[in-house]
Amino acid sequence: NNMEGYLFPGEYRLPRDATLEDLITAILTRFEGNVTPEWRNSFEKNNLSFTEAIILASIVQREGMIDEEMAMIASVFYNRLAIGMKLESDPTAQYALGYDEIQKTWWTNPLNTDQVLVNSPYNTYVNSGLPPGPICSPGISALQAVPFPASSPYFYFRMRCDHSGWHEFAITYEEHLQNACP
């Protein structure tokens, strides 16, 4: 019913007389061509349906800024899912909020306490498990991180204070709090 999550990001070269259908076909064909049978098998081994894997990849995409970290971020979410912990992902709350007129963006940042608690099936601070659909169209690194997550003991992560885009990871909530910026 919705193509969000399945429109593979990238550059597409089409003839000038291409139709909207031609463009959508090209985007979906590239998406399908990048999701290998090996990935599909790994989704199942990780107890995710194809749709659930795309949903998780979309969250990883919005959380990660550095491609090399996406597998570690995926591992945090798998660890949380394994123990029934809420994912508590800011991008899911941002998606639920929709367009922010003040900031002129779809991705409100930073979020305040009221925004994190917005009532929506997409908000993983309020709801357990995965949201009902993807929150963006994931790129190749996020798509690859879901079938092949890192192996880690981590349950928490937050952006480093140096604005590099890298994250600090933590096992306990106390460690997570210690990683806060001064």
C-alpha cells in the first residue's frame, strides 16, 4: 500500500520521455536488485519478515550517519528486540511528528519530552517492537546491516559530543548516561 522504504536512493538516468511509471519501475528494480537472496535468508534467520527487515533498516538508516557504524546500530536494536525492550529510536518519534513548521524539516531535532511521547504507532518510545512501516527508504549500508548485524553486548548508543557523526555505545543505562555531552 505504501512504497516508503522500497524506493532505493540514488541517481537514475532516464530518457526525457520517461513516464512516472518508468521512474518508479527503475527505482523498484534497483531496490530489488540490491536485496540479495543471501540477505533474504538472513532476514529469516534473524526472525524478521522481509517487511520487518526493511522497517528495521529504515530506522538504522535514520540513526546512523557513518556507514561503518550501521551494523553496530542494528545489533543494538536486535539486542533490545531479543529481550522485549522498546527500541526508543528518536527517528521514529520524529517520523510520527511529521513536518516541523518552525525548523522547516521533517526530522525535528532535538526532541523534547512531549515530542518523544507523541502518540503514534510509529513511535518506538511509546510502543514495543517495530513500527507498522518504514520511516524512510534505506540505503545499501543500512539494508546490509540488518541481515548482517555486528555482534555486540550493547543496548544503548548516542551521538558523540565531537559532532563527528560517530556514536558511543553502552551496555547499561548508567554507562549510557555517562556518555552524555557535558
